[in-house]
Amino acid sequence: MARNKEAVVLVIDVGPSMHSVLPEIEKVCSLLIQKKLVFSRYDEVGFVLFGTSDTKNELKEEIGGYEHVTVLRNIKVVDEDLVDALQKLPRGSVPGDCILYDYWVVIVQTSTVVKHAILVRVTFILDAIVVGMDMLIKKFGQTNKAKKRLCLITNAVSLIKDPFEGTKEDQVNTIATQMTAQGMKMDCVIVRMKQDWETNRRIMEENDFLMSVFSNKSSSKVVYVESSTSLLGALRTRNISPVTIYRGDFEISAQLKIKVWVYKKTSEEKFPTLKKYSDKAPSTDKFATHEIKVDYEYKSIEDPNKVVPPEQRIKGFQYGPQVVPISSAELEAVKFKPEKSVKLLGFTDASNALLPERCKYLHSRTWQQKAILALSALARAMKEMNKVAIVRCVWRQGQGNVVVGVLTPNVSDKDNTPDSFYFNILPFAEDVREFQFPSFSNLPSSMQPNEKQQDAADKLVQMLDLAPPGKQEVLPPDFTPNPVLERYYRYLNLKSKHPDAAVPPLDETLRKITEPDVELLSRNKSIIEELRRSFELKDNPKLKKSARRIKERPSGSDEDREEFNKDADVKAIDSMEYSAKTEVEKVGDVNPVKDFEEMMSRRDNPKWISKAIQGMKNKIFDLVENSCEGDTFHKALQCLMALRKGCILEQEPKQFNDFLCHLSKFCQEKDLRSFCLYLTSHEFTLITKAEAPDSEIPEHEARSFMVKPELDSQNMKSEDDIMSIYLGGK
């Protein structure tokens, strides 16, 4: 078996207590085979069932015993027939404790070079696990140790009988030791639904302890699941070997360097690569590959028939209205080429580090004891002082970018696991995306929720808590699969058998991941109704409508077709008109307030807010300056009110206050004091600190701003009277 292949034996409990979850187990086991057909089609899989009424295994025939253990399929390369066999697992009638009698098991390995025997005393052990081990040993011997795996799925609620000699823990230690000697790994999935917790807790606690012995004494992992969604993600359906992204020195100073390896801890799982397929090959050609090759040709704009060779092509980059050509040599010369390294920059308090979701895993290799000791001392010191390290990383030689990140200590509580660090990338200034909406706490009191509304919202959040106290988390990230990928693999399997098959409806287990829990919502209708009554709900008239035209044409009379065409034209015209209305890019003359509000509500680019504010300022200036005896003052006031409201919501009070002061000065210089008096009569003023925390204008200054134009106008009136006396007026 090749190095990158894996042999898996699935050991499944089909006893009466497992009947309720067997449909979900069938799905997860089928998914395991489907993924192997896509990613690892040369892997080999075998199936062992226990708790069955019948008995079928080689150990039963060779030495007797091992009752109620059935080998459903010997270890073979995965194929589509195996997926079909897993669709309907047999239901057993015997409790799946798999704990029987005292046996001496002799496994003989034979080759052309050497013959030897492995003598193992097996007393009151899990017979099904022994049968699975026996299958792997007979198939592969002691070769490819890292690629042999057992997957045990059970609820572990049945009583384990005491052995004739020793203790139960001794017997589990025996099999765990043998498992380690043979280079096998085991994944134990303990399925505990609500009804299982009603059984004897003492039995379950004892069984859980024995499962933990497997985890401590061998390369075994034990996980507990309480729902069908967690079961779907608990079984490792795809074996991905860890790959280092960095091997080298962790440079603390010029004199102190520690040898480390860095692995990816998390990575996004993407769709498998889809290949182009050609159906143009004759159906009689058995050797047709159906491959498609794509060639690109670059042609001159001046002469479309002339192909431009590679040596005459050069890359160009947009710089304003022009395209700047840059050759490959220039592009290579301008690149930053740092040396491969991981260097310590300094330390900071752990509270200062905001860690994103994806991270990498940094640790020392097990055979370098001095490096392990040095890294462990550093990790424990940082943990004790609640510090994190800031490091500069270049993972590969010639890498074009440098990352700065934070190292968080990961102190192990297991004797056989060394201490390590988690690495998270910190963003540069260019990577930060500012929120385009203000905080609720910065809004005026009239726009904040009252006590009753806040209480109703709090109850809704508590009701939908995915990790309630004392219970298992509903959608734990470690056990929640991507529903899009899961559905894709299932449909791929269906499509391979039935090319014309339609996409089936969403599976109920996947629906629980993508949609709210219907049972939970029905139990808490009163909380939802209270929330609905606490807030006034209105239809949003700005809902986005589809601009897509109807493609199907009716098959009927000519009148029907004519009526259909009229309706389609009307819908298309309405949709086009609505689309034209919503795509506002400037504050217009017809309805500037509406244009301003629509531009302020756009969130596809932060420039729209500043563009809308500047556009409204210009519009207000035009309305005031071009007024004739105050005919546009009312419209200018509406624009000012909209601008004031928008600046409060977007936390831009300084922009509005500066503009209003500038507008007031402009009106006095251009002999438009009547507009200032108009604003005063409507008690229009600056944005105060009470309305927006970022404002620097207190309440009394805002009130005094209202009377300044009035005082100025009175002074100007008195000056006019004096001038009229000198000119001979009355």
C-alpha cells in the first residue's frame, strides 16, 4: 500500500439501543465512501458490525467465540457498490456490549522471508475491535503503520462484564498496547442521544473511563455527540495529512534560535476541482480521454488577423487614465524579497491581541529535546505572565510578502504532548475595514430601544443560545460540516448512477444546520410574539425587485401570447424604471432629499457617504444663491434638515456644523441675510453634543448661534438709517 493511502475498518454497533440513530450512521458512512471516491479512490475500507443476531468472522471459525460479530465486507478498494451496501445496515437484536469470554488469540503472519507468531491474551475485550484489528494485521502486517485506522461507532451504554483475571482496565490496556505495536489508530464516536441518558449512569461513566484509557494508551481519539448534525461531522470522512508551511529557526535574538515546525491549524475546505469534459469523442472509442485543452491567442487591435507573440507582449497597470507598461524584469526588480525566517519582535498583554478565526500551529520536533525544553519554558513563562509574542514571519524563501502575527502559548496537560504556540496573523493598516454604520450607543435617546424592547430582545437572544449552560453546544464548529459540500457529494453520487436525476430536496440533518430549529421556535412562540409587539413593523418600500425577464413563453392561443407579451413588456419597463431610480449617483434637482437618502443608504462603497454629503452641500448653496425673493428657501431648509439627520446617523457632526457656519457667513457676504432669518424662525441650529457624542458644540452655543444672524440684521438696519440721514432721507 502506498504511503498516501489509508485502510479503514468501520466498527459499528447495530444493537437495539442504536436503531434510532442507524439512519444517520448510514448517511455518514456513505459520505465517507463518497469522499474517498473523489479524493482517495485507491483507499481500502472494511466493515464490521456487532450486536447482530448472526455471527460471521474468521476468528470465530479459527478459534471459536466472538459471537454476534459480523464482517459485512472485507478490506477492499472503495467502489460504488460499497455505498449501496451502506444504505441499509442490518438491525441487530443483541445488546452491543461485545464483551464475551476468555480467549487466547494467535495471529500468524507469513511472508516469503520470515514466519513468526504474535501471541496476545484477550480477556473480556471488545470483540469487534479485535476482529477489526485481525483484519488489518492479516491484510497488511506491520507495514504502513501510520495508515491503518479503526472507526468505532457506538453509544457504550451496555454493561461490561468483569474478566476472569485482572481488571477491565488491564484488558483495555492490553489491546491498546497491541494497537500501538501494530501502528493502528482508532477514532471512537460515542453517540449519546437524550434517551441514552436515562439509562444507568454508573455503567456509562465506567465505559467512558475505559474509552479514555484507549485515548491515553494509544493513538486513539474519543468524541461524544448528542445530535444527528454532530454525528455527521464527528467521523473524519477525509484523511488530510498535516503539511508544514515552515521548517526552520524561531529567532528570539541573534544568539538564541529554536528549531520549530509550523503547520496550518485551520484551512477552508473548497469544492473539488471540476475538469472540463468533451462529449465529441465517438462512443465506440474506448480509449478516448474526453479531455479539453485550452489555448489562448493574443491579437493586435489594429490588425485582428495578426497574432502577437509572447516576446512582444508586456504587462500594463492602470494608473489614472493611462496604462503604465512594466516589463517582467522591472516587476521582478521592484518586488520585496525577504529572507525566510520567523523573528520575535516583542511581547504584549494577551488582552491587546484580537485573534481571528484561522490560525497556524507552531511547535518543536519530538526528537529535538533541547528545542522542546526551550520552547516549553517560553510558552509557560508567557502563560504565567499572560503575555503573547509579536513575530515577523516569512514562510518560504523568495516569498513576496511578510506577515506579522501573534503567538499565543498552548500549554499541554498531557505528558506525551509537548507545549506549543498558536499563530494568528495581525492586519496591517491597509487590511482594516471600517464599519460604515454608527454604534447604537451614539444615537440620540429617541432612536434607542426602551427598557421593554431591550428585555424582549434579551429573551430572544437567550432563547436562541447555541451553547446553553449545562448542555452540549448545538452546532459545535469541530463537528458541524459544511452543508453545501455535504449536499454536493451526495448529489454527485446520485448523478453518477442516474445522469438525468434532478437535485433532491435538502436532507433534514443538513436543514438543521441551515435553518432555525422548528421545534425550538414552536416552544417559544410567546417570546417571539412579545418581540413582535414591542416593535412597530412596517413594509419596506425599497425592497429590491428582480430585473430578470421571464423566459418561458405560454403555449396557448394567439390572444394568450399577445396578453403575455404585454404583461412581460410592462414588467420589464417597470423593472427598468425602478432600476434607474435606485442607482442614484448624485444629488439631483428634482428630489434632492430622496437622492441624498438613497446615496447615504448604499453600503457597496464608503465613498457614497462623503459623495452624498458633498453633493447636498453644493445643492443647498445653489438653492440659496439662486433664490428669487426666497422662493427656494423652503426646499433648501428641507435639504438642510436631511443633511443634518444624515450627519447625526453617520457620526459626522463636525462636517455639518462647519458647513452651517460657512453657509451663514456666505449669506451675510452675499446679502442673503433673509435666509438666516428664515432658519432662525424655524429654530434650525447646529448639532449638539447631546445629539452626537463627536460634536464639540454644547447646548448653549447652539442656541446662541440662532440669534447671531438676527442681531447682525438689526445692526445693519441701524446703519442703513444713518446713511439715509446723510443722503437727505427721513
